[in-house]
Amino acid sequence: MKRQFHRVGAVIAGVCLWVSFGGLAGSRIHSLDFRAAQKEMVVTIHASGTFEVKLTPQPPEAGVDASLGRMTIDKQFHGDLEATSNGQMLTAGTAVAGSAGYVAMERVSGKLRGRSGSFALQHTGTMAHGAFQLSVTVVPDSGTGELVGIAGAMKIIIDSGKHSYEFDYTLPEAH
């Protein structure tokens, strides 16, 4: 029902755009192929589960400020995402306790709700006086295999030392 509602909404939006920008202005477009528009529909899907992470500090490079750090990331995802990931993280500490920042890139490979492939995640995180802000998004056009076209954002949850994720993503419908 939800998928059909999204399709109907997309068709209505497409007709409105066609009328607004082309249909009444003498456009060369003479017809719309609604079946083609339906094939391109995407639906937001929610995935969740747990993961284990191993962060390995890397030796500092010569001449780099000691407040900057680098780590490798190894993860094992469970739940709707059965996958492993490898990546790298850069960190910046400050003289103020509870304030820092990091960026990271990781390649996730495995199965997402039964679809095989890989994709890249980009992290941007800051902590200001103990208050966290974190953004983890799928790198555009990074999907491979059955995950080509994936887009979305992941929320990382840490509770009592246990890690879990909530992942809202879109994928073109399988053909």
C-alpha cells in the first residue's frame, strides 16, 4: 500500500511538472511513459542491527601535530545488514575536555536485506563539551553489485558499550 502511494504521488508530481514546465509551453514532449517513471521509483527502507568495531591507532607521521590522529576501522555488521567494513579515520583532539572531531571513510561489503554488493560510508563527527553530532551518509554512486544506486544515512547508537545502527536508505527497485 505504501509503495503504491509513493508511485501515485510520483506520477501526479510528474504530470504537474510536465504541465508547469513543458506541456502548456509548447514543449516537444508529446507523451509521458508512466511505466518508465514507475520503474525508476525508489522507496525508503529501514534497516537495523548491531555491529562490532575494532579501531586500531596508527603511528603518527613525522612532523604532524600530536593532536591529530589516524586509525583503521574494521567492523562486522549483523541484522538487516550482514557485512564487513574496512576504513580509515582521522581525528583531532583539543585542549578542552569533551571536545574533538573526526572524519572517516569506510567500504561496506556484504548483503543488505539479501542484496549483495558494497558501498562507501562517509562519517563527520564532532563533540563540543561532551555533546555529540554525527553524520554518516552513503557516498553517492558508491554502490556495487545489487546495491548500485543506493543512497541514505546511518545512525550509530552506542548504549552501555554496545553498538547498533539504524539505516534509512533507498535503492532502485530490482528488475
